[in-house]
Amino acid sequence: MQRLAELVARLPYPSARLQYVVGLLVVITQTTIGVTGSVVRVTGSGLACSTWPGCHEGTMFPTEHPEYETLNQWIEFGNRLLTVVVTLTALAAVVVAWRIHLAHGRRRVLGLAVAALAGTGFQGVLGGITVLAGLLWWTVALHFLATAVLVWIAVLLLRGFTEGERQPRWLIGSVSRRLLQALTVALTALLVVGTMVTGAGPHGGDPDTPRLDMSIDVLAKVHGGLLVAFLAVLTVLGLSLLRSLAPRPFVVAYALVWVASVAQGFLGSLQYQLGVPEELVSLHVLGAALVVICTARLWCAARDRGPAPQVPDTEPAPPESDQPVAV
């Protein structure tokens, strides 16, 4: 590990622009693979590759097969290939964060980058379990929920590249802080029930996949009720901000949560009224990811960790004697 740290230390110190671009790419790739996963589901391609990590027994790639359409095989296999891009992007973030850690001892940003990379690996294993389990609805639900967590971590990582690592100082009052925490809990419940709606719905990833044996109408109403609860907490949070002067970045992030969540609610209602058409399913998954991104950004905007340290290009940054710690 020390040898590897010495190699990383010889790399040029990443500019603020490079840090931002790498962090943004982690957010984009983690979001994209969630959307492409929904495309696999709505096209019934989830079991078009019958094994994992290869497509079929004895072959890594899609091939002519009497039971599986070639197009469906490539849709499923393409989603798997995208995992490689997501992994490489997360690996690049680890290298950048490690270089920063060696210069400044910044453990938090390194820990977030390692968490994104480890989570991506876990997602790959979970995807394999999902295929081998025949796309059981709860495995698909866990697969999506893990993506939501990774998107949240990616937003924290992006913010981590642009801020320091001081003890966080809250920029909003204690009441607003508790409401923000309640908003996060409401979002979690909203996502969990949303996966149950999907589990009971018509798009299981394969025509023969067993579905969740619950009324989709009841689940959809519960899901809609949780969205109302989410918006209610968001409204009360906005009212609490009137009592204190919230920083402009927090106000902007708050407005974006409103835009994303209202648009997502409208899309969900339209999707339900039209009988859950395939195209709207993937848009709804994208909308869910955007709500997660905006809420995570709101969380970040509520705290201040000071400015990110910078190192001139000409300044050497020798490795520290201690080993980087993954958290």
C-alpha cells in the first residue's frame, strides 16, 4: 500500500476544475446506470442473459440463442458494460481523492470516494444475485435502492471536492435542521414504497417473473400519500426559513427540490393514469434520481466545512507515513 501511495503522490495535484469534473461524472454515471436498469426492466430483457457475469453458459457476450432475442441480450449486456464505465469513474475519483489526501490529510473526501467505488462493486454483485434469483421483485428493489444511496454519496463526494473538512457548521436553525432530517426520512420511505409499486406492476424485467402479490392500486395510493407527506415537510421547512436568513445556496437548492419533486409527482400521476407505459417508467426512474440529487444537494447546502485547500502546481506533495483509511 505504501508503494502505491508513493506512485499516487507522483501524480500532478488535481486542479479544482478536474476535481469538480470527476465528482460530476460520478454523479452522472451512478444516475445513468439506474435509468438504463429501468430500460432493461421495461423491455423484458432482465433474463435475456441467463448467467452472470457472462451472458450465457460458455460465452461472455450475447449470441444467437433459440430462447432469447438478440436485441434483448444486448440491452441487458449493455447495462452490464455500463457498470465498467461507472467503476472506472469511481476509481478515478479514488485516485484524485487519494492524491488530495496525501497532500492535505483529507480523509473524508477519500472515504466518500472509496465508498462510491465499493458500493459500485457491491452493486455488481447484487446485480448478479438479481439475475440468478430470477429477478425476484425484492432483489430488484434492493438493486434500485442501492443506486439511490450511491447517487446520494456521489453528491456528497462532489461537494466534498469543493469544500474543506472542518467540523461542519450548520447554516440553518435547529428547527429547520430537524425538518431537513425528517425530509430525508420521508424521501427514504417514498423510494422504498416506490420499489414495491414497481414490484407489483407489469414491468418485472421478464414476462415470467413473479410479481409482488399486493394491490398495485393500494400501493400507488400509499406512494402518492408519501409524496404529499414529503411535500408537506418541504413546505414547513420553507416556512421555518422565513424566521431566519438562510444562505442563498440553500434557498436555491430548496427551490430545486420543489421543482424536481412536483415534476416527479405529475409524471407519476400521468404514468398511473395511462396504465404505466414503458417510456414513462424510465423517465420516472430518472425523476427519482433527480429528487435524490436535489435533496442531497439541499443537505450539503445546510452546512459549511470551510474552503477546500489548494496546492500550487509547482509545490511537491510527498506521501504521509500513515496509510489512507477507507470508511
